[in-house]
Amino acid sequence: DGGITQSPKYLFRKEGQNVTLSCEQNLNHDAMYWYRQDPGQGLRLIYYSQIVNDFQKGDIAEGYSVSREKKESFPLTVTSAQKNPTAFYLCASSIQGLNYGYTFGSGTRLTVV
Amino acid sequence: EDQVTQSPEALRLQEGESSSLNCSYTVSGLRGLFWYRQDPGKGPEFLFTLYSAGEEKEKERLKATLTKKESFLHITAPKPEDSATYLCAVQALDWGDSSYKLIFGSGTRLLVRP
């Protein structure tokens, strides 16, 4: 079955540590996105990529980095510069240029310990 | 500034008690409005896309409608399994790079009691 796989489901980060969240899709979608979700708030866009080897900052990119070396993969690194990283992270993909909306992964919950 | 507002924040219903969720928006370059359902600890699940004022979509006990400034998600005779957070998102043009992005509301948490 086609879909988006995020891993791990739960992740714990120590102060000053970088961590990487994985996102893989087999939907052959061109565009991929990373969102952050905090309690009582809407999803906020961190980074997005419309094609391989190209990506753009979203509304809250500070303290995060991404890469898009393959169409199927869009990993997100939460760096030590992100001072409040505890949140639920969602990866999504879409067919760029068409009005189909996004397909989401099941999310990664990151907690600072 | 593009904005999406959902109300109420939380809604408690008895099983069978119909109600509506609201999503109001102020965006330029609107391309579509989306409704998603999100269960705790999971990613949003797509429900509907609406493109133009007057359009309606239905799925089981859910019916989504769209006007020029807002959308409603009507829930008829809800069941406990309809309990979830319902998210509204508007696809709008980003004038900076000419791409379309989703702008999400903060959601309505629905609890249906048996």
C-alpha cells in the first residue's frame, strides 16, 4: 500500500543534541512538507520541498534543517539551536500543481529530557 | 495576513445530537478548502475538498459546505467513534514563490458521549 512512513514514533532528545526524524513516501509525490503541531495550535509549516535537491523555509524554520536527496525521502534534523523542540512532528506529501490536498504520516513525538 | 479560524475549540455532544463546526478564513488566492480528521497521536486523515462557494460534500454522517468566507462541517446523529479533532485548512497562493500552501486552523476537538 502507498503511504508515508515516519520514524521513530517517539524520540527523546537531550539538551544540546541534534536529532533526525525520518520521512519516506512511496506515493511518487513531488512535494513534501514538515509541520510542527503543539497543543491547541494549528499545524505550522517548518520546511517544504517541491522537487529533489531543492527546499524552502516555512514559517518556523529556525533551529531546523532538511535535505531532499531522493524523491522518496525528506528527513528533518532538529538542531540544538531549536530551544523548544518538544512537539508532535508531521510529514506530508502532495502532487504539486494539483488540488488533492496532502497525505500525512503518522507523526513523531519529540520530547526533550 | 492569511488566516484560518475554527470554532468552537471543543464540543461535547450526546450520541445522536447533531451539530456544526465552523471554519472561517481570510486568504487571498484561495484555491481550495480541506477538512481533515485527526485522532490522538496520529496524522490527519483527509475528509473533503471544497473548491467554490455553494459546493457541498457528504460522507456518512458528515457534510461539508462552503461559502465565500467560511465552511461548515455538519455532523448528523453522531456516534462515539466520530470523536476526534477536526482540522480545516485553506490552500492559498504564496505570492513569494508562487506556490500553493496549506494554512491550518487550530482545530475543533469533538467528544461524542454514548
